[in-house]
Amino acid sequence: MPLTNDAVRELICRVFSLPTTFKFTPELRPAFVPGWDSFGWMSIMMEIEAILSREIPIGLFDRVVTVDDFCNVVVEFSRQPTSKSDDFAA
Amino acid sequence: MTSQLETVFESIFIHAERRPGHPALIAGDRVVSYRELKELVASIAGGLRQSGVQTGERICVETHDPIDHFAASVAVMLHGGTSVALPNDSAESYEAVLNDAQPRLVITNGVRRFEVHKLSNARSAEELLSVGERCPASLRQPSAEDIAMIYYTSGTSSGVRKGVLQSYRALSATGRYICEVMQLDENVVEYVASPIDNAFWFGRCRVLARVGGTALLSTGNLNPLNVLSALRQHGGNCIAGDTPIFVLFLHHMSARFRALGPQIRWAKVASQAMSIEDKRALQEHLPNARIIMNYGLTEAMRCCLLPFEDYPDKLGSVGRPSPGVSVRVVSDKRQVVLPGELGEIEVSGDNVASGYLNQEELWRSRFHDGWYATADLGYVDGDGFVFVLGRNDEAINVGGRKVAPNEVEVQLRKLIPGRRLGVFAIPDPARVLGDVVAMAIEGVEKPDFVWQEFRIHLFELMPSSNVPREAFLALELPMTTNGKVKRRVLSEMAAAGELIKL
């Protein structure tokens, strides 16, 4: 099922144990979210892969600068049919 | 002609002549050639000169753009200043470094993570470029003992961040022997998978500049998927990073990592411990790579190097001392111990830093007679290979025998899979041995063994001094932000009756 921006934000809050009052500003970057380091990237990617039952393709996050970018990319990815995933290992 | 003391700005200037159009740095869509990097560095240096910055003054660099960050750091050195990287992990440490370093200027740009009201002296890289002159007519030749950079330690064990003074001598020596041992050449295209404010990050960039290679740099925080993507996109043939990034690749992205493996010719693993199993798995994933692991500290960079392929029987070690570096192990009385005996690791050589900023007394307590006391616990075997077992100040003294808690944890984790646990010291209930070893398992659920029976089994697997005397459940293990167990806190919790005895 396609995800919404709100659903991805909720997911971020859950993965990084953020309070529900956490403020998502347009310029917020992943690096500025407490706990969102390289392990944080892994955690959230694994969550998304579990929810969508699909492997995230290499390159999906290449142009992500802000958390807003991240939400938009994930929402768009969740809308794509499964066959569009170009997993590197495939 | 390259001088014996090769500075990073000299390397850049040399390759700007030899291969001007070759990419030096790539970050996202931005590609900077050696010629452009030279111009960028020289212009920022010119801006510093026009801003009245004097030789020897400290300049903090805080930019989220990795290319600007590298160029600004090098420009500070070219101008004759001392470059200080500002940490990016918390507002507290950021302010602490600013207060300690007291920089003449902060070079910044882009988005600042922390609102700190002490940056009236901040100048953006763009601002410096706008006033900057072009390249100086001749390169500055610093003396070997001039301080090029200051990197702050994370302060994990002491709780205090220390500004480590890095001389041109140390930077040049480590750069030279890393290139030699890695057998790097100008065709290297390396992803530098390390945080921008980390000494390892700058170290890799300057090594790549030394051989005229290309550095692929992260534009934000490190996303493992983006690392693989950039390597694929730019034909990368080298990865350098801390152990955790390789562990992520091996355990969570194995298929994707393996698919990229054949194109990788070099890999450099920074100094955090990696299990032998993971080292072998890394070799298997990167079949064509020369994989080098190093052991070092900010105070004594790259003390030992371990090329995996050269010493397959010594993968449990951190390798032999680097060229020009000496390593010894001493007892509590600072006497050199025999091969195989545990003690504190000491280091001597050109790689050792010049001191701590504003903490001369602390430096004197760690550096004497030309040897730097690392506070790491380990031993040297009969073949000269160094084994690091953990922090000496974390060692548990059981009746005079030193026990490395990390080592005990590694064994216990194999026996109690799927549970987070920590090993710490408690006073010997029998009041004979001083301290003894204890273990805490995270969670409220009891493990599926009877502790006393399990403990008896442990005596078959480890020296008796290593076997935990008591075992506890802890609702939540106290951990540092780096994921290390806070052993002292566990000891305090046990003493306060806050842990549930098994």
C-alpha cells in the first residue's frame, strides 16, 4: 500500500524514538535528527523494506538532502510497481 | 621535486601541474579537478591573508560541504594557520571545542546544526573567496614540528574532549607509509565513508591527494546505500571507513555489497575492532581488494597496519607496527613485559602527536621518554604482532590479573545470542581478589539457562579470572552514544541494588 508523507514522518519518529511533538521543518536534514547516523539509515531502510516487502534499490536516496526529500522519495517509491525496483544484486 | 616532508597543499599543487583535469574530489553533482582544487585552496588562503589572519593562528572549519571543508582546511595550512575541525555530534561538544580552541576565525557555510552565539568571527568560504587573491607565487615550506591541525578526541573514556596537536611531521609520515603499505596508485577512486569531522576523513583525503587519486565524499550523513551507489556511478575501486560501515555492508546489504566487490582494488578499515569472522567475510566479498586495517589513536595515528592477504594467520591482531613506529607493552610499573603478556600499549615514532592544546600536564602524564601511553590493553606475540583487547582503564583487576571486559563479552555473546550484555567489575564478595567480573544481560526475561550451571560451563571456555562471578538482568544497559557499554555505571547500579540478580 502506498505510503503518505505523514506515515513516513510517523515512521521516522518511531524508528528514532522521537517525541510526537518533534518539529519537521522544511530545511531539516537527516543528520540533524537525533540518532539518524549510518546505522539510523540502515534501521529506517530496513523498516521501509519490511513495510513495502521490497528491497530499496541502490541510488534511491542519492539526491536526498532534507528529511522532506526523504519523505517524498519514499512516498514515490511506495507508489511504484514492484518491477521498477532495480536492485543491484538482482 | 617532492620534499621529504610532503604537505597536503604541496601534493595538491604537484597534481594540479601533473594532471590538472583529473577529478580530485567528487561530492554529489560537484566535481572538482586538481587544478580547480588548487585554485580554491589558494583563493581561500588569499582571503585569510586579506582578513588579517596571522601565521600560527587557529582557524576553525565548519562546513557541511565536504569539498569546501577539505579546501578550507588545506587553505588554513597553506596560509600558515592551524586548522581545527568543529565536531558535529552535539551542541555541547561544539561549544566546548570553540571555547577551548579560541579560534581567530571560523570558516563556515551552508546550514549550521547548532545555534551557538559565539560565531561573530565566522566568515563563509564564499566570503573569503570573494576577497581572495590567486595562487601564491611559491609554496610555503613549514617546519616539521609546526602544528598543522588540531583534532579533538571524542572523550569517551575520560569524559573530556582533548585537542590533539598534529604536526606536519606526523601528517607527512603517516601519509607516506599508508600509501606504501596500501600500494595505492593514481588510479584510486575511493569512497571516504567517514564523518567529515573525523580525523580519519581528512587523513584519507590527504592520502588520496598525495597519490593524485579521486575522493568520493558524502554530502550529508553517511548512508550506506549511497556509498555503494557512488562507487557504482563513478567506477570507484576503493572504500575506506570505520568498522561499523563494513559490518553494515556484510550483515545487512551482503548481496548488494558482494555484487560490487570485484571492482574494489583497495579497502581501508579504521581502527575499531572487527571480528575475525567479519574480516574473512570482507575478504570473500572483496576478492580483488588489498584490505588494510589500522590500529591507531588521534594521539598516535596508524600505529599498526594489518594487510589481510599478507597475514591470514594473524587476522586476530591489529598487525605489526607501521614503518618508523615502535610499539611496546608495559606493566603497571612501566616495565616492558614479555611477549604474550598483557599490559598497556605504548607507542613511539613520527606518528605521535605533539601534545594537547591547553592541557600540557595531561599530555606529560601520557607521554614520557619518547613513548605515548595509549591506555589500551594488549600484548605483542612472539612474531611482533600486536593484539588489542580493550581499554587499560577498563581492565578488571582480578587478584592482580588483568581481565579485558571486551574479550569476555565476545565469548559470552556467542553463548547468549540475541541478547545485549555488558561485563563490568564488582567487589569480590569473598573480599579476596579485590574486584571480580560480573555480567549484566539486558531485558526482564530470564535467559534459558540456570546461571550456576552455565557458569560452570564457562570455566571450560575461558580462564577462571574471566568467568563472571555474578550475573544480573538490567532493564536497559547504560550505553555511550558510540554504542559502548558504560561499565562504571553498571558497577554503580549493581552496588545500588538496581540490577536483578540471576
